[in-house]
Amino acid sequence: MKREQISVFDIFKIGIGPSSSHTLGPWRAAQQFVQLLEQQEVLSLVTGIKILLYGSLAKTGKGHGTDIAILLGLSGDDPVTFDVNAIDQKIAHITTSNTLLLGGNQSIDFFVEDDLLFLFNESLPYHPNAVTFQAFLSDGKAVSATFYSIGGGFVVKEGEQAQASKNEVDLPFPINTAGDLLHWCIKTGLKISEVVMENELAWRNEQETRSGVLNIFRVMKECMYRGCHTTGHLPGGLNVARRAANLNRRLIGDYHYENYNEWVAAIRHTGNGFQNTLDWVSCFALAINEENASFGRVVTAPTNGAAGVVPAVLQYMIVFCDRFSKEKVIQFILTASEIGSIFKKGATLSAAMGGCQAEIGVSSAMAAAALTECMGGSQRQVLMAAEIAMEHHLGMTCDPIGGLVQVPCIERNTMGAIKAITASQLALQTNPDNAKVSLDAVVKTMWQTALDMNSKYKETSDGGLAINIPISLPEC
């Protein structure tokens, strides 16, 4: 069966929190709708616009910033480059002026309460995360399009195939399953990261790929450093206190290090004790997901809600395994991306489709596999590590309190990171020839579990902790 081609830069995307499916995806959908209007040469004729949010986008859209993302996307702003410190001001201007600068050029009347509608009791059949845009033209006609945010920032326009890389290419090593990946590794003798790099060369040259991967790492480490040095409470009304900065201070002292490299050097001097290492891994993951919850700039890994797992394990490798080099970072991220790609093709990365197993579970599997390769594991051990990590996330629900990517989401990143490290250590100490469960079997099981899971446990806040923890959020 032919499936989509997925690049490392489809799995790891730079964007703004708090959710890849509810923030980044709708943002991209809004941008695509503006592009559609430009392609049809009707942007200058638009006099009004309505946005209809369905299913999970409606039910948890406020907490996930879906409305904010769509308004910024329609305004012509891009999540990779837009100044996160300007979000509040930009949204306040749109709300108070009742004006939207569509595509950054076409000024139209826009009343948020009337023109951006949350249809809590309506869903569309293709996917729970659906949004319809309607543009009304001065000649009396209208243009409408529906988009689905299918997880990890991927967006599908109704009637079209899923979009991944811009151009379909002839990959030297086509991969749909873990079995395919292992086949190519055995046939060529290449490591998983080397197979991935060869495929990436079908899209761009090696230097571009390496530079792009290192840029992904730059955003990850800047996000982590920022999160470890920012105090206060998270937005949204739950009054959740940031913990990473206080934990960082307790572990390293009150001194504020000027940059990431000085900070890493200081962390190494705190020791390698088991409890100390656990605290630091938790701190790394907390830092990133607190930034994510605060509309900070993060990297989908493979989603925003699970953005802390892969960087936390990568940071663990750098600090506590003495594996810091550009080559190791590239190896880690390439390996992780292929595992995420396999889950994307065989199951889902969307919590609205599969629960939190599709986010934290997949990210833990990605991190476990990447760490295992970088620590010298064989290709079979790498796949085994991914299998172990996901096996122990099967059935995990998505039940965010108040629709916010905070509780239990942030702490789940710490647990996913710890499980990834444990899975890697188990795989490295095990003969993979004796494994009873394959990665493909786990991917298949995860998808079957997703299909069987009650919809109220899939990012709707209709079940689980979301209904058992009494809260009182301010009206948005």
C-alpha cells in the first residue's frame, strides 16, 4: 500500500505552542485558505469571513489557542517567525478594532464573537479536528474550504491527500513499516540514521539537511534554556505554577548562566547520581512543555503536547552520557524522526484520534530508539527500544483539564522521557533475536486501541481527569 512520504522536517516542525493539532495545524490551515483566495484571485474582493470549528477543535479550542492561531494565520503571520511576545497585542487589536487584515493586506470587518464559531455539538466524519473557512466576496459570491488538522501539525484539505513534503520524490529506501526499515538496514549495513539521511538527499543536499537538523536542535535547546530560567504561572486560568526554573535553581544554585553551553557545563558538575539524573531529565522536559503551554516557540516532536520528551532525552545523552557532538545530535534526530514517521503511517500522531498514546507514547518511542542508536545499539535493538517504550504507553487517554495543555500533559512528558531512557537501557542489555513483540505489532496494536477508545478520552475534555477535577476557568 502506498503511503505518504515523510521527511525529518515533517516530523520536527518549528512552531508556537501549545498544540500541534489545535494550534499549529489550524494556523497552517488558515494560511492555506488565504493562499487559496490568492490563487483564485479573489482576496481583494473579500468583505467578510467566518470560521467554523468542529469536534475536538471546538471542545478544547479555547484552551489550546485554536482561535488565536487561526486569527494569526489569516493575518499572514507565520508560526516559525512570528514574535511570540507580540501575540497578545495582535489579538487584542483584532478583537477591539473589529478588523482583520486578511493576508496582511485586505482589511475586513471581523467580529470575533460572531465570526469565529465553536460548534461544540457538531463533528465532521473524516477527523475530529475540523475547521471550515467561509469567505464572502463583494460580488455576492463566496469561497469555502474545510481543513482537518490530523496531528503533529499535518493538515489535510477536504478532498485532497495528506500533505507532507512539498514534492514527491523517488526515495532510495521507501519505508512504510519497521519491517521495511530493518530490511534496508540489513541489505545495506547502514544504521537507521544513515538510511534516513540517504532518503533526505532525495529532497535536498546533505548540507541543507544537516543545517536544518541543527536548527531544529537550536530551537529545542533555546526553548529548554528559556524554560529553565522563567518563573511565574502558566496562562489559561488553572493557575499552574512553573516548576522547571525552581527545580533548576535547587539543582544548580542561584547563579544565572549566560548561555546554554555554560549551563550544560554547570549541570555536569552536579553529579551523576541516580536521583540527580532523574531530577534533571524531569527538569528538561518540564521546561519545554511549560514554554509550550505559554505560547512559546517549540518543535513538534512529533507534537507540541509531547514536545519535551525527545529534547529531554537528547539533553540527557549530551549531559550524562558524554555524547555531545554535532554528529551525535544529527544521528539522534534523524533516528527519532523515522520512528515517528512509521507511527504516522501505520497509526496516528493525533490525540483526538488516538488518545495520549499517540503523542507521549510515540515521542517516547522516538526518543528511546534515538538514544539506543547513539549509544551503539544495533538496528534491531533500536527498533526494540521503540517497541518497549510504546508498549508501556498503550491505551493512554488524553484528558486535559480545562482543555489546556498543562495538566496532566506537562508531567506526562517527564514520564515519557524516563520511560524512553529505561526502554533504551533494556534494549541495549537484551538480545533482540529473542524479542516476542515487534515494533510493527505495537504500531498495529496502538491503532486498534485508538479505534476502540471511547471518544470522550480523546482530547475532548469530556472524560477522565478533565471531568473529575473541579475547576473554575475565567470566561475567554
